[in-house]
Amino acid sequence: MHNFDQIVSTFGAPQRVVYDVRSFNADGAEDYFDLQFCYGNMKVSVASSLYVSIDYPRFLVHGTKGSFSKQSQGHLSAVKAAEPIHASFQVEDESKWGTLSYFNEQGERIVEKVRSEVTDYGRLYDDLHDIILHNAPKIVKDEQVLAVLSILEAAKENLR
């Protein structure tokens, strides 16, 4: 899961993970999960279900001084799973930007839109080329990959 990669690359390997993985189908395939990544006083939650009929935020972050919410996942989009994913290298439409709400030093509530960064996943393949052919340093560290794989394996076991 890409979300797990994002969490581990941002915060490191969690001290512990609380797993809730379920199957609502007769075939036993995972179709719901809610994982909580625990880091001392901080908790990062990731949830997904095949049975959600309304949009909910892709990113929702709460802190002691404010909150951030973003509905869309960014420049990548797919209308149906069978269709290819299309990437845009243009600035995302303002209607899809995130919303940051916080209190300034005077105690006033500030709400502002946060522009999405333009990303290019193709750079990962360029980096992989340089790692293999030119012994360049790895962008994603081995310990990050191993942490994510361990989390995925434990989530799968949790379903059983």
C-alpha cells in the first residue's frame, strides 16, 4: 500500500501497529482495513474499504494547533480500475487543493488553501536506473522497504 510507504518514509517505522483487517465477502478477500501506526504520543491511521459510496478525505491530519484536509489524492487519477492511470504535470485545480485550519499567535482561526505539489513518479524509475547502473544512493532505504513489508505481512495474518 502506497499509504504505508508514505507513513514510514515520513515518520519512520512505527513502535507498534494496531490491525483491523476484515473480509465482508464470501471469498475471504481483504476488502476493509483500519491500521493505526503508533509513535509515542502520535498515532497515524489508515483506513480503506471497497464498500464506501461517498468521498471522504484522502488525507486528514489533526495536531495540537490545527488540522489539514485534502479530498483528492493528487495528480494521479483513474476513472475505473481497468483503465490506465493518467498523470498530470500541471498545477492541480484549486478546487482540489488541501485546506489548512489553525489558530495564529493572537488566537484567531486561520483557514487557507494549500496548493498541491506537482509530482512525477517516473523519477523513481530514473532513480532505480541510476542505482543499478551507477551505484547511486537509494532514495527508499532498505529498512523502510522491510518495515512496510513487515506491516503488510502482519496485516494479512490479522485477517486469518
